[in-house]
Amino acid sequence: MPDFDTLIGRAEALLARLETVLPHPLAAPDWSASIAFRYRRRSAGFGSGGLLEPVRHIAPLRLDALKEIDGQKERLLRNTEQFVHGRTANNVLLTGAKGTGKSSLIKACLNELAPQGLRLIEVDKADLIDLPDLVDLVAGRPERFIIYCDDLSFDEGEPGYKALKSILDGTVAQSGDNVLVYATSNRRHLLPERMADNLAATYTDEGEMHPGEAVEEKISLSERFGLWISFYPFSQREYLAIVAQWLGHFGLDQPAIDAARPLALVWALERGSRSGRVAYQFARDHAGRDVHAEAPTPIANYVRGTPNHG
């Protein structure tokens, strides 16, 4: 029969193994390590927890380098400045066509206002269920935090939907005044909308008695964002201007840029889009074929339509 010391040793070993699978409270990162952080869940099952990781390399986007979105830029910067200076401000939903500058504008605002205490925490849609823990973690910090979710949309019943909805508005435990949520989406109402939602009440066993309430529920999340900023597709002129900017960045001279215009239009036609992302992809492909291209110009010459534009 094992002696007492052996039993104690086995018990300690068992506890040590249990500690590796039990959930742990979210630990604060080194806040001085970066101006942006990324939230990651350790695992998806029992014992899951979260970790805030500093972002070591942040896209060097600047507001004055984002062109042809002056109205959107003014509204987002004004709201963010109000927030940073301790005045009232709104959660923001940036919606519209893909590749038109939604994500880049948020990153440019971060770079602009980070010296004044602005910080950003990026959270994937699947991890929004842990949003209350993040809000509790930063409560009382002197910095001002943007919780950022890119390309946000939900399917029916996803758990992150209710967590985000509660944080934005509607819970007893209100989020602190040093936290705002900024989200980008190609879908205005964030949830799929179906024709059946707009049908009048039917009188079958399966019929919805109050179909209008289903519609209201679908749009209730987006309405909790106090500020909506819309983005629109590029015109042909804007698309070609971005192509020219990127070709110049990759070292092509003006005659070569002018000669590439018809090819850029064909590229966009084949892709079915004139987004900034498509312009960047064309420029990379075309410049890579040009053996006479010079060294790239400085990254400060970005225009609207950078490769990570949302």
C-alpha cells in the first residue's frame, strides 16, 4: 500500500496536470510592447482561455495618404478624437464595398492618435464571446481602447452575436468609458436577411405570428452602433489612379504606367471588381514582369486601395 508521501506526490502531480486544462483568467499583456494587440483563444474546448498578443509590426498607414475618402475620414477621425480626449463618442460600423478603405482608415487613425493614448485590440468574430473579459481587463487603464473586428457578419445562432450585442447596448454591466467597438463589414445589417422575413403572417402551424419582429431582430445589432460610415465602389478613374500609384511605387516610369492602363482595365474586368485590392494585385503582377522597373518609392505614397483595405 502506498505510503502517505507517495499519495501526496501523486495528488500534486494530478493537480499540476489539471491546471494545464482548467480555464485561466485573461492576463494583462505588457501594455508598453505595442499600440495594437491581437486576442487569441488558446483552445476551442474545455479549458479554453484567451491571450492578448502584442502586434510587433503595424501597417504604417497615415491619414494623409488615404485619398478620395475625405468624408469618411473626417467622420471617423472626429469620433475617435472625441473618444481619445475623454468626450462622448460612438461605436462605429464601417460598411460598404470591399477594397475601399474601411480597415485601412481604422489603422491610420490608430497611427495618428496612438501618441495621445489610443490603443487597438483586434478580435476575430469567433472570439467575440470573450468580449466581456476583454472589457473587464482594460477597465481602469489610462489608455483608450478600440475593440476592432474586421469583416464582421454572423450566421443564425452564433454565440458572438449576443456577446457583441450586449456590450454595445442593453446590459446592466455597461462597458467602461475607455472602450469603443469599431467593426468593418460588407453587410449593413450583419445578419443574413431573407425574403421570408418580410412575408405577412401565415396561418399554418409553422407560420410566424409576428414576422415584423424577426426583421427587427435582424437589424437590432447594427443599430446599436451609433455611427455608420458607408464606403462606395471605385469609379474607373479612381481605380486607374490607384493602379498608377502602385505601379509608381513598384518602380515603373510614367510611359510604362500609361501603357499599362488598358491591361489594368482588362484585369479588373476579369476579376469583376475595381477595388483597391485588385489594383494592388494587378500592379504586383505587372511590375514583376517589367525588368526595367526601378526600386520602389517610399511607402508613404500609399493611396486609398492598399492591399489590406477592407
